[in-house]
Amino acid sequence: MHPHAPPPAPGAQLAEIHQLYHLQSHLIDGGRAADWAATFTADGSFTSPTYPAPVTGTAALTAFAERFAADCAAGRVTRRHVVSNVALTGDDGAGTLQIQAYLQIVATPEGGTPHTERFTTLTDRVVHDGNGWRIAARVVHRDGTPPDPSGLALRPHGRR
């Protein structure tokens, strides 16, 4: 291993993080808005250039996921969140991790052909709340867009 490469994450911890990401995808794609929102901390935030403003807190995250499901239904399109290349990029040693992953949204119009709607990078601050891992902050960067000038991207070890 390269001397500057971060050490590998413990296997069980990485499996738990993968489960969180896989579960999140199934929940939002299945229209389970409140359950999806519960994968975030109570004050968790979601920031994406695809949407007009950051979303913060359980109620707002639930409403966001409900709108996502309603928009899919109204447009007669099935959208799937496909998360890959999940990597632990920071660990403060006190139960807060920084995770980066790729997310592609695959859209299939009713009777149509699936296509990649957007490809993004997730940068998450993930915390262990005693019961499991939760997203405290998610910042999405959409491929093909300039870097975020607002400074909202998470810094190493989860500091904003």
C-alpha cells in the first residue's frame, strides 16, 4: 500500500455503511419517504445543485422524498438511485466518518428505455447514533457542473 493512502476501513464498519446506502436507495425509490428521512440525523441536511435549496431536518427531508415520489408518479417515470464506489475518506475516531460515493440516477419512462439521468458524487458526513449510522450532512456534486463556490462541500473529518 502507498504510504500516503488511508488505511482500509474495518470490514464490519464498511458493511454497515454499504447497508445504509443500499437501504437509502431502496427507501426513496420505493416511496417510503419517512423511512428514508430516518436514515439522516434529526438535523441532517441534503444539499444538491439539482434542487433549489438545501433541505434540513426530518420533516423537510420527509417532504422532499414525498415530492420526489410524487414527481415520479406524475411524470410516469421510475427512478432508481444506484450508489457505487463507496469510500471512507475520513474518520475522526469519535464516531464521525466522511464518505464519498458515486450516485447515478437511472430513469425509465413508462413503456420507455432506461437512461442515466444524472451522475453525481456524494460527500457525506456520517455519524453513529448508538443504534446505527446516520447521514448528518450530504453534499451532492453533479458531474458536468462547476465546483461549488459556496464552500458547502464537507471538509476532511466531517468539518464544514
